[in-house]
Amino acid sequence: PVEQRDESPEQTPPAPLPKGMVIGPDGKPCRSCSSGAAFKSWSATMKGSPVPPKSQATLVPASDCPPDVEELGRSSWTLLHSITATYPVQPTPQLQNETKSFISIFAKLYPCWHCASDFQAWMKEDGNAPRVSNRDEFGRWMCEAHNAVNVKLGKKEFDCGKWEERWRTGWKD
Ligand code: FAD
């Protein structure tokens, strides 16, 4: 009798993902959702090359690579706070509606899926819906939104009384 053998190749368990590495909804590693350091470490493991020791690693990421979660975040906050800084002191009702739509669509399209989902959830909480009836209100709301992420990431909260100095007028000496 012919011996029945299982011809399927031995399954090697996948390497554990480094901390800060996030998988996207498509099941693939998500660069814009992961920290740069985690992505780099994961890529090196996948290529079979050892992760360079910290002292030899390039600490400044190449500027022409797709953004990781930190770079995307910094650029996005720069855009968002700058929009509040140039927002009218007395916006028309139409602009206020357009601004609310912009924030809602932004929160849906934000490339880091878990950031987008948490941002949407935060805006649904009591008192967190976008406040856009004038520049100061919108600037403070954006600052609070940013602080919610700062808290989530264990970072220091920013003093929202200073949002305008940081993003519009520059620091008072
Ligand atoms: P950033 O937090 O990017 O801040 C840039 C500069 O803004 C700071 O240097 C400071 O001068 C100023 N600033 C800081 N706080 C405030 C504030 N409250 N108001 C006004 N100005 C301020 N990253 C994750 O890892 N997980 C997430 O879930 C996540 N969610 C995000 C959701 C959104 C909508 C956005 C836009 C970004 C998110 N990020 C997330 C990215 C994260 O917020 C940071 O941008 C990233 O970690 C880089 O941080 P950073 O310390 O360089 O400075």
C-alpha cells in the first residue's frame, strides 16, 4: 500500500510584530499607522538583515520615503492648526458648515486607520463636536483634539491658551 503523507510544507509561525507596528485593514503592514522605528525594524527582519545597532542606525528618516505615523501626524497637525490660524474671526454660516464637513471628511480619510477611527469616536463624545463659530473657538477646539491624542500617546498636554502664539502670531518674548 502507498503510504499517505502530508506533503504540505511545514508552517513557520510568523515573526512577532515589533511594538508600534500596525497591520492595516487589508492585512498588510500599514506604514502610515506604524511608528517609523517599528516599521524599519520589521522591514529589516523581513529582509533577513540584522537590525542595525542604535548608534549606527540612521536616526533621521529619508525625506523621500512614504510617511510613518509620526511624520504624517506632524504634517497633518501643521495643516490643521494653520487652517484654524487663518480662519475668519467672523465666518459666514456657509463657511462654518463647510468647515464641519471638512473635519468630518478629513477624519474619514485620514490615512492611519486606527488614528482616524479614534478621532471620529472622540468627536462623538459629549462636548467634542467641532466648534467653528469663530477663529478662537476653532483654534481651541483643534488644540483640544490634538491634546486628546497627546494624552492617548502619554505626551504632555499643550496649554490651549497659547494655541494662537504657537500657530498664528509667534511667541511673545
Ligand atoms: P505633534 O503631536 O505632531 O505636534 C506637533 C507640534 O504641535 C508640537 O511640536 C507642538 O509645538 C504643537 N502641539 C502639540 N500639541 C498641541 C496642541 N494640543 N495644540 C496645539 N499645538 C500643539 N499617532 C499615533 O501614534 N496614534 C494615534 O492614534 C494618532 N492619532 C492621530 C490623529 C490625528 C487626527 C492626527 C492628525 C495625528 C495622530 N497621530 C497619532 C500622530 C500624533 O498626534 C503625532 O503627530 C505624532 O506622534 C508626532 O508627534 P510629535 O511629538 O512630533 O508632535
